[in-house]
Amino acid sequence: MADRRGIPHIAVERCKGCGLCVSVCPEAVLSIDESRVNLKGYYPVTVESGESCIGCLSCALICPDVTFTIELLDDR
Amino acid sequence: MSVIFKKTAGLTETDTHYCPGCTHGVAHRLVGEVLEELGLLGDTIGCASVGCSIFSYNYFNVDMIECSHGRAPAVATGIKRTVPGKTVFTYQGDGDLAAIGTAEIVHAAHRGEHITVIFVNNAIYGMTGGQMAPTTLSGQKATTAPTGRNAELSGMPLKMSEMIAEVPGATYVERVSLHHPKYIRKAKKAILRGFTYQLQNRGFSMVELLSTCPTGWGLAPVAALEWLGNNMIPYYPLGVLKAPEEV
């Protein structure tokens, strides 16, 4: 069976750095990027290992700030 | 490639003022998604409450009205009776619905008004600074209960959904939680069901969403999700409390 492969996109300026998405991601795709701050003044979430994303939508479902857009790769 | 999740048109582009990790944002998104999927964005009137959700009229991409504290069900009643073809909902927190607005919610349910109530229960007064609410758990600390809520002084937390489910005029009452993606999927189904009953003119529906208040609870956002699951759900059990018989 082909692996389900997702591509997470992050609207960095919407993010408040709460980290809920990081806590629910089953594949450890996401992390908080403490090397920069967004315009709101938060450390935003970033894609750490995008190739591991399975498109389960957990991050998008728990995000209170609708930071995520998720695409699904069909050709895998 | 196909987009499997994107921001709903049911929300405006305005960023919310909610604290990081507050699940109000999740509740907003679910309501927006349901209204979009039902094709109701042009035909819905929302009634905003007082509390942290006071600015929700800036975030829902539908016509909104700001109501006096606790009176959203009364305002919704007037709107629905005046323009019965519109979908009317209220979005209220526990300080609004379970405290100052207890009379309005009970009597709106009792009259069987054809409205949908979104009740966000985070067991504390968030906006005003973390004071004890009627829904604050026994032993839970708040700024007005620094050693924890004492049942002898303040009574036990009020279970609004159980109370409304006992009202003969209520059609559908369900309690769901926003502390985990699995439960968020169920919450969306409950909200969809609530609005669907309104579209079918089947009467009053209320969906209680257990929600976090990391700032008011004094917890980090992720710890607040765990606290909800470990402490709120045992006292506020999830599930359908009342529904039409044939469903």
C-alpha cells in the first residue's frame, strides 16, 4: 500500500507558538522555531521533517489559529 | 496534489485576540466550517456574547450582533421569530450562559426556540482575570478561590447540559470536548447536527464544548489540554444528553 503523504503549509504570521500542533503530531513533523519571531512576537511553528507527514490533519484540527493548510500528494 | 485542509470561508481574515493555545479558536473554526458546508454563510445571524468571545463578531464571516451579557438567547429569539428563514445561533461562554444568562438560556430552551446555542465551557471567567465561575470544578483554583473551589461555600459546579436536557422544550443537547483531534472531529459532527435540526425546524439545540483557558488556569497550552481531559471530562461526561427519538 502506498504511503499517505501530506504537505503541511504554515501561515507563519497567524501562529501564536502555542505548540498544540507539535504535541499532537504522530510523526514529529513539526517543531517550534526559536531562531525567529513572527510579527506578533511569537516563536512560530515550523516544518521540521516534512517528508514524514502522513496528512492526518491532527495539527490542523487542534490549531486554534487556523495556521495550517494541508495538501495530499496523490501520486504516491 | 489536492488540498485536504484549508481555512474555512466561515471565518474572516482577522486574527483572533485569544491567548496562545486557547481552544476558542478551534470552536470558532468548527462553527465556520459547518456553516460553510451547509451553505449558510449568507443566511446566518450570529449572536455574540460577553466574555472572551465578545469580539467573535469580528471573526465569524456572517452577520453578527453583540448582545448584553447573558442575553444572547433572548436576542436570538427575537431575531429568529422576526426572520424565521435565517439560521440563528448564539456563541456563549460559561460565565455568560451559566451565570448571568441562566434564565435566558433555560427559557429559550423551554419555549423551544428554533436556535442553535454554542456553549463554550472552560470552567473559569477568562476575560476578567480567571475568577471562579459556576462551572469551576471543585478544588480548582481561581483568583477568587485561591485555595480552590469549596463546595460548602460555593456549591458544586453547575452542569448546564444536563439541566437543559431536562427542559421539555429542548430538542438536542450534546457535550463534546476540544482537547484532542479525535474529539474535535466529534465536536464538529455535534455542531453540524445542532444546525441541521434548526434547518429542519425541529427546535432548540445546544452543543457544549469543553474548552481550555491556559491563562486562567495557569497552565501551558499543552498541559491545559491534558488538564481538561483528566479533570473536566470526569465531571462533565461527554455524549448526547438529549436527541430526537428517531435519530
